[in-house]
Amino acid sequence: MIKPIDREAIYWEHEGNRVVYLGKWKLISKASKKRSLMCDKVDELPIEYWELFDMEKDRTEMFDVSQQNFDLVNKMAAMWQEWSRRTIIVPRPEK
């Protein structure tokens, strides 16, 4: 029998893209051509750069519900920031 992993959330970062999964919620911040270097160089993003999706209702990430769940966005963004500091993900050093 496979036992589920007991963890608070799942985090990752790839080329400036940031994600935190918390239960059914997925909070993402996508790097763009205009923001990619900024996303790599700062440890905290403005709250408007985050999008929130309910993965039980919207597995294709079509409906950003961040405006209706502002407190959850702030909480999850802070969780991501703490994880990134603890794991030294951002800010990236200069080359």
C-alpha cells in the first residue's frame, strides 16, 4: 500500500516561474520576456504577479481566482518566499 506524503505544500521554481501547491490550490507566477530577469533577481514579487487556480474545478488553469481569494494569495506567496529563502532559490547571484 502506498502511503501519501505528509507535507504542508509543494514548491518549485524554474527559469523565473514560481509555483506553490497547497491542497487544491495552485499559486503561480509566470516569468515573461519582459519580467524574466526581474523575477530571477528579486526574492519577493509584487502580489499582482501571482495567479491562483482551484485545481479541483479548473485543472486547465483557465480561471484566475486570485482577486476573490486575496488572503490566500498573500498566505501562499509568503509560504513560497519562506521556502525560497530557506533553499536559497532567489535572488540569483550575478554571473
